Amino acid sequence: MILIILILAVIVFIYFNVIPKKGHTPLAWLSLIVAVFCIVGIVEHDYNHFGMKAETTTVKKDLVSSASPKLPILLYQPLGNGTEKVYLYKTNNADKKPTPTKTDKTTSKVVKNASSASVTVTTKRYVFNNGLDSFLFGWFGHNNELKSREYTFSVPKTWQVLSVKQAKSLANQQTKK
């Protein structure tokens, strides 16, 4: 809607400058001021999420071993030079494949002093402050846009955190024995 207000303000500004009559100058300035505020609002919304707030949701699930129910293991796959990791986790033994962590705007950490294994996913999303902001900026499609996601894996000290490559070599060593 702010785009329509901007277009109308520009049209009114042009109209009152093309047809100069007595009393048109204040209306032309007023429409110019409205157009400038619309442009500033659009830019602020695009860069700084003006009219939005960050809403946080937290989900906690119990973990089971990523590899085998008998071996308490949390797997990860290193990315690039190995500083970033995609963790592979299961929340149910019936799952055939482990679920990978998302990579977009995501951080992950492992805490190794818990009494039971669990994963806590904290997601922050941008939502509109109120109905007016939704009415003005709703066309831009930024509602529920992801701000950040954090995975916190809490595992007991008995669990191992291994890369997929390490887990495969461990499985090969066990089959040889």
C-alpha cells in the first residue's frame, strides 16, 4: 500500500507543479513531503525491518543416536574448511535417515554435560508490529522472514560427537574385529 501512496503523492506533486494556481504550492510541498516519507519508509523497511519485530520460538526434542541405537553418537558433516558443521540428528529411532541442521542464518553448538540428550532449536523470525504496518508493507513479503536459527545439542559425556568420515572408519574398524 505504501507504493500506491508513493505513486499518488508523486502524481499529485507533478500535477500541482505543472498547473500552477494560487494555493497549489503548499499542496505540492505537502505531496513531496509524503513522497519522501514513503521512500524513507520503504528503504528502512527493506534494510532495517522498520515496522517489524523479532518473534522467538523455541522447540526442544529428545535425541537418539544418529547412527545406531546401541552407540550414542551425534554425527556432523564438516563444510568448507571444517569450521562450519552440519549436524545430523534423530529424534526418533524409527527415522531411517538423520535430519540435517539447516544452513541458512544458522548457528550450532554442542554442550557435553547434560543428563539426557536433547536438541533445542531457537528460531527468530520477523513479524509485523501491528495491522497498520502489515497493511503498509505487506506487499514486500517480509512477514515471517527468518532472522536467525540456533541449534543447541545437549548430550551426556557418554556420547561421542563424530564426523561422518570418523563414524565410517569406526564402523570399518569394528567389522574387521
